Amino acid sequence: MTMDLQEAVKDLAAYGVKTGLIEESDIVWALNTLIAQLGVSELSFTREDVLTEASQIAFDDTEAAEDGIGSPLGTIESGNYLAHVLKTLDDYAAEHGLLPDNTTVYRDLFDTRLMGALTPRPSEVQARFDALYDESPREATDWYYTFSQDTDYIRRYRVKKDLKWKTETPYGALDITINLSKPEKDPKAIAAAGKAKQTGYPKCQLCRECEGYAGRVDYPARENHRIIPLLIQGAEWCLQYSPYVYYNEHCIVLNARHTPMKIDADAFRKLFDFVAQFPHYFVGSNADLPIVGGSILAHEHFQGGHYEFAMAKAPVERSFTVPGFEDVNAGIVKWPMSVIRLSGRDTERISMLADRILTHWRAYTDADAFIYAETDGVRHNTITPIARKRGELFELDLVLRNNITTEEHPLGVFHPHAKLHHIKKENIGLIEVMGLAVLPSRLKDEMAELKKLILSGGDLREHPETAKHADWVSEFTKEYQRNGVSFTEDNIDGILREEIGKVFCQVLEDAGVYKRTKEGQEAFDRFTASI
């Protein structure tokens, strides 16, 4: 056992003490668990050395790094400290044959097992959360979010790699992210996954059975994962965070049973029940149909968090009243997608009106607006709902969705159109609906190559990475030239980010069932008048 490894084991245990993952009385047990997993049987330091090391660690919380959309993800120092320690331990495991292959997949499986040795049992985590919740729901979630980072379930040092910025649009400032935190599988791991014995356990990556699961080459390890049980509408649900946190406190609220997604009156009540328990969080659901769902449809779940998206800030531009529901405020939101906002004090009344709107929308056809409730027996209309509390009022945004396809638009009529696929081709789910673009990691390298070729005057069509962007660049280049703007080293990054943001705005307009034209808004008004 090398001194480097000795230091790393000591540092990892000290990190556990410093972050409160383990107590002083846990140190010897934790050390023995760690060295057993590393395949060694001796230590060159003592429990007291770990305590001394822990006392000397100084994470500077005042230097917490912003994630680019308004939220701290813990200190850079704590993330880098842990990343360095785990890298040393992963390197040792690779060098000594403890990994089948020295790839990100196997390293993640191994270091998650190590972090599991420092992660308290579920009962302890739940007891701590419940005690803090009795003081304040905000205190409970603040602690749980930090805990989920400290255990490395949320890998701070990877989340920091995501590129994030805002783009001003007629609908407000949209959040743009290029996702770099989710590791891509290497070819060896993909091949190994293909040969691995297939199993139906856990049934999906949202199931509560993932808590503590060791993982496999085709499934992430979760020994360091802890969930919080909840009661929602009298049924067992669970709260956890997304390991990729696209925004502040990006949480997942999941049914304890593996049961399909369904948008109905009960779904609206469940959303409000969660918001009543955690009034500082919003919560929403992906739609329950393919193409417009954008998520795991086989397991009922919601997504929420402590962040105000551009859609939540968007104003109601015209109101309407539904007969029999005069006590519920209703209006159409100024947003590129088609959003009805309901608000009031009585969540049951809002839920009842939302159900009426949903039921009506599911059966609604307006051929002039190319809205078809069904074709050949396949239904197309559904809703993406988002709930929040604003002061004394509860709000529910209902985003109208339709997944019809045509020969011209085989991926969906109300989906990013083909000319935008060079930036965004994937489904528009809940997060995008609210105004946060989750763009593919390939864009980082493609934008770097674009920058180089634009500045050098190179031909974009001659390069595989940039050919798909050539028409787009040509289009916006002419606009800048007309305005007398030349591309320079100083402004090119900002221009590319601005233009990507504009593309995402167009993506949302494509996904809107009622367009932001006079004819489109008149068709929207026809629908609301018919409710």
C-alpha cells in the first residue's frame, strides 16, 4: 500500500468527518470498510491522524461557485478536494487490477462503492431530514441538497463543467446549458453492457430500489444515494435530487411504485400537495405521451426545485373566465409555447378547472390550426402541468402539447423543426418548456471549431463538425454585417452564445401548438372560449 494511497484513504475519511457524513465513532469502521474494498489489510496512520486532518481542512463557503443560473452548488474547494482523492483511489484500483477496465464507467462504479462506505444509512438520513423539516421545510431541503453533493451522488466537479448562460428574448431571459456533466459511455463499456446478463432489477433508474444499488456496467451505482419518503395524496412517494442538477435544487418526486405516468385530475392534486409541503419549490410533470413527454414514461414522477424559470416570470397577457369557475383566475401567458395559467387560493378548485381544461383539450380538434385530437385511433393532445405557490395564491401552468407527426415533420409537427436540429433535435420536455435549454455536449467542440473557422475565414462546409451549422452561420453573419459588426476574438464567443439562445427560442416557438401570430392567437382564443 503506497504512501499516496495511505494519504488518499486518510483524506477520504477526513472528508467524511469534515462534511458530517461520518462521526468520530465511525472512523475505524469506515477505514476498515475502505481498505477491504481496496484489497489491502493495513494502515500506516491512526484514527487520531484522521481527526487531525479533518480539523485542518478548510472549505471556503464564501467562495461558492455559481452554476450560471443563480444557485451555489457547494464550494469549488470541496468538490476539487474530493475529486483529487477519488482520482488517486481510482488510479490505484486500475493499477492493481480492481477494475475490469480503466474507463469512466468502471471508475464511477468503484468510487461510488467507496463513497457508500461514508454514506449514513437511510434511516439516519430520513430522521435528520424529518427533524429539520419540523423546524422549516427550507432548512430540510437545504441540508439534503448539500448532503447529496457531499456524498458525491451529485458530482460537483462534473456539474461545474456544464456551460451555462442566459439569452434575452421577447419572452424574457432564457437559460441555455450545454450538458457536460453526464459522462458518455466509451465503446468498451457499451460492448460490455451488450454482453452483460439482462436483469429487470431495478425496473428503472427512478425506482426506490436504486437506493444503495451497486450498479453494473449498463446501470449507474447508487451506494451513496439516499431518498426521502413522502406522503402525497395519502400514497407513498419519494424525494431525491437529480445527479445532474440542471438548475438549483433540481429534485425528482417519484411514486414509490413503478407505475406509468398519467396526467389527470389526481396528478394536479399531487402537484399541489407537494407544493403545500414545500412551498419554496415549484414542481411539474412531463406530459404523458411520447415525443412531447421527454422523460421516463414508465414511472410516474415529477421534477421540481428552488429556481424561478423565465416561464414563471412571464406575465398573463389576456385573461378569460370559465363559467362555473369564476373564483379561479385564468389567462394566457406571454410565452412561445401555449400556456394557460390558473391561480387562486383553493387548490381543489384549481385542480377541478385544470381537469376540465385537460378533458376538453384531449378531445379538441381545430383543423384550421392543425390541431387534431387523434388520428387513426392514436390520441395526440395532452398537457405539461407546473405548480407553484406565489404569496398566498397557488398557481398552475398548463402547457398544451400535441405529438402529431407528418411526412414533412416525422419527429413531430410541434417539435424542433429540421433546420434547428443542428442545435437541438431532442424532445422538448418539462425543463425546456419552462425556458431552460439542455443542449448536447457535442456543441462544445463544434462551437470551438466554428469559432476558429469563422475568425480565419475557413469554409464551414468542408469540415464534418461544422458543415451542419453552415447555413445557420451564413444567415446570422449577414445580419451582423448589415449592422456593421465584425467578428473578433473578443466578441465571437458572445455572438455564438447569443445565436444559440435565439435558436432555442425558435425551438420553443416550434413546439407551441398555437403560434405567436395573429391567426395562432385567435385559434388559442377559440379554444379557451370553448372550455
